Amino acid sequence: MKGLQKDASHKGLELRVAVNEQLPAMVKGDPDRLKDALLHLTSYAFKQSSHVNVEVDLIQTKKNVSTIGFTIQDNGPGKSEAELDVSLSPI
């Protein structure tokens, strides 16, 4: 996240990151894929807006397995109902 914040700052963009304090200190997974996904999503959000919020939350913990959720929100124009209907229709 620090790398994303540095990039945003250099481009004059605002990136806010909120991380839930209850998250486990260590998680098991593929750090490169996670990094790529977050970079892709935040890059897209910055194309729509100059301000992006990223939230990292602990959704649930069950039997030593934690589910972590990411929310990425921008203040761009968004899509109209018609555009959403088209993007959600089956191929």
C-alpha cells in the first residue's frame, strides 16, 4: 500500500487507506496476485477520479481461517442504470 500511496502522491492524486486493526498479522496467499489486483483496481479508480479510498476489512474468522475483504471507492461519475444493465447482462 505504501507503494500505491507514493505513486498517487507523485501524480497529485489522493489515496486513503484504512486497515482494520483486527486483521491477523500474517496471512497465507499469493502476495504478487494480490498486489496486481489492488494495483489494477486502484489504477482504474484513478482514471475515473482524483480521490480513491481503499478499505481492508476482516469479514470473518472461523476455525483459524480469516476472510479479508477489500473495498475500493472513487468519486468518479459512475455508471447509469442503463450502463449497469448492459454490463451485467449474460453473454
